[in-house]
Amino acid sequence: MEKLIIKGGKPLEGEVEVSGAKNAALPIMASSLMADGLHVLEGVPNLRDIKTMISLLEHIGSKISWAGDLKITTDNYNADEAPYDLVKTMRASILVLGPLVARLKKAKISLPGGCAIGARPIDLHLKALEAMGAKIELREGYVKVSAPKLHGANITFDKITVTGTENIIMAAVLAEGKTIISNAAREPEVTDLACHLVNMGAKISGAGTDKITIEGVANLRPAKHKIIPDRIEAGTLMMAAGITGGNLKIKNFPVEMLQTAILKLSEAGLHIETGDTYAHVKAGPGLKATNVTTAPYPGFATDLQAQFMTLMSVAEGTCIVTETIFENRFMHVPELQRMGADIRVDGGFAVVKGIKRLRGAPVMATDLRASASLVIAALSAKGTSEIRRIYHLDRGYEAIEQKLSSVGADIVRAPDGDAR
Ligand code: EPZ
């Protein structure tokens, strides 16, 4: 196990570049199962979740090499399943479901099980596949899906689901006839997947809106693709700059993907100058308490909620942070309280009363974005903090300590003998 040791109080200054988006790379990697031949993916971030997806695709039969570009060839299949030991470490493994059913007409996927932030069911994925003609069997913690030939259907998701939308787009691309997905997720990562599938020969329109139409085709060809930058990493870096009183230019990301977050950060007192692909963040004289409610894209991203809460823990005044997407996404609160934060949680609401300054302490990461919120807290706290179980952080942030120390943070990675 490893930990991060951070000495707080250093303003982040300079320029930093954003890596490729994990949540775009994962479905796009899974889509390589849908066409023989060589898929070449550029800008795939070096993250634990990416390595887990590589292991899963290799288990299924893909041949993968990763030197700069990620190259995936899937000409034969050894398995049509995603085993529990892989799925339990990354629920996004469910993204091989749509491709396997579309291509092999069957799949056996370990049920993802819950994670720190919630139950994470896949009922909406399965209901939609059933509507397309798939037979679903739940047995011994696995879901077996089979369909001699998937057919198009009118699918309405009663809840917006990102990977649900992605799975059904992939299933529909090789189904017979037309599929219309209503109440579809509009996240940019869904659009990036659709763009790659169209380059593979799919017929998709409406990606990025809440109504996506797919005309089934007989087969697909492999394609090259550059993964879009990670808007959540960009937003996390903006908040790190804000809380440390910094002056940071965050480059290489489409700013329009973070409009709501930029609006909220400006309301909170950050001075943000933006171009098409950069945001220059300067801390103002102080942070102002600002209410935020998470929502599906283009609303305020749930993946930025924990980081924003840290910012608000040292803002002037009291605000309410409302989490509407996941039922248990306040795991960072007890850890922030150990650093002196004054936060009271009631169901999906957190009342955050700003204090002058957080105090460094040993804290524990519990999930990916909670660990990012603890890093931000430690960067601004008085004294030194140790953040344990940072394998959570490594799932979604590439070379985080290199990036942060390159702009002035006092942060080192060290072995953590205390493997509690
Ligand atoms: C994706 O998860 C992201 N992961 C998450 O990012 C992100 O937080 C989430 O979307 C919301 O934006 C990937 O893209 C790999 P959902 P996903 O299905 O697709 C309920 C990170 O930090 N639901 O949009 O699993 C669900 O319980 C990760 O990078 C059902 O009830 O989320 C939740 O309350 C964490 N039944 C809501 O919908 C279903 O069948 C939204 O979940 C599916 C979902």
C-alpha cells in the first residue's frame, strides 16, 4: 500500500495539462470487441482502471500493446465473460456487456456489486437489453445474457444512466433495425464513444442529447481514436488552485464541458479566464459559500461534488451541498471533519460551515473522488497530512503527485507500512 504525504499552504502556480478521460477510454476500449482488426487509441490515461479493463479484454481474448498509443486487436475470443475478481475492482467492467451480446450473442458478467458510493445496480441496462430481445438469467452472482439476434427497440431510461446509455448504444449498433434511446445520458464521454463507433461504421445520431437514434448495421471495422480530455480532472485541478490561493493555467481540455462547474467556481469567488481549451484560475481575496446540487450533464457533475465540498469547507459563510445521483457519496465528510471541517450530513444534504483553515491530519481515502477531495484539503491545510489507501486515487488521476509538485505543491508518495 502507498500513501501521499502533503505539506499544506503552497499556492499552485504555473501551467498543467489534463490527461485523457478515464470515463471515455473505458467504453471505447470495450467497443473494440465489436470489430476484428487493429484499434488504435491515442491519449488513453495511465490509470489503474485502464489496466483493469486491459486485463478484462485480454481475459476475453484481445491482444493488447500499450506504448504511447493503446493498440487492441480482438480477432478471436477465449471467453464471453467478465469474472468476479475483475468486476469487483471496477464496476465499469459492465461495459463489456453490450459489445459481447452484440458480437457473440451472449455474455456472462459478474454482478458489479456495490461500492463505497452506493448500490450501483444494473437493472436499467438489463431491462433495455430484454426489450431488444435478450434473455436474462441471474445466477450465483452472475448475469447471463443471450440473444440469437438483438432487434432494435424504443428504450426509455426512467433514470439517466451513463454506462447504461453506453451499453445500449453498443448493443444497438449491431442489432437488427432501429433503436431509439430516450432520456439518454448526455455526458461528453457518451458522445466520444458514439463518435468512435461512427468511425467504425455505426449509424448513430443525437449523441449528446437526451434522444439517441441508432440504425443497426451488419458489421463494423476497427478505427483510430483520440480520447477526449478528462473534464473531472480539469475541474479538480481548478479547485486545487482555488483553495491554495494559486494562479494556475489548466490546459488541453474543452472548456465547454465544464460550464456549470466554472459558473459555480466563479460564484465562489475564483477568477477564471477561459479560452476554448484552457482555464486560467486565479484565487480571489477569499472564497464565498455557494450552494451546489449535483445533476446529470450538463449539470454540476457528481464526480466534482466531494472536491467542491472541500473548497466550501474554508469558504466565508455556510452552504448546502446536495448529492442527487448516488445514495452514499459523502464518505469524504468524516475524513474532512478530522481535518477540522464543520460539515453536517442529513441524507443527501451536507451543510458546510466554512472555517478559517483546515488542519493537516492522517486521513483515509474511501473512493476515487473522495480521495481527490482529501488531496485538495491537504494542499491547503496547516501542517502535514498523510492520505492512505491512495490506490483509490490512482484509479482516476494520472501521475497526480508529479502534476501537483510541478506547480508548487509539497507532495510525495511513500510506502505505507500501516496497511490498515
Ligand atoms: C458513470 O457511472 C461514471 N463511471 C461515474 O464515474 C459517474 O459518477 C456516474 O456515471 C454519474 O455521472 C463511468 O462512466 C465508468 P449511472 P455509472 O449509471 O454509469 C442509478 C468516477 O468517479 N442506476 O449514470 O455507473 C445509479 O445507482 C465514476 O469516475 C440504476 O438505478 O452511473 C445512480 O444512482 C464514479 N440502475 C444513477 O442511476 C441502473 O441500471 C446514475 O448512475 C444504472 C444506474
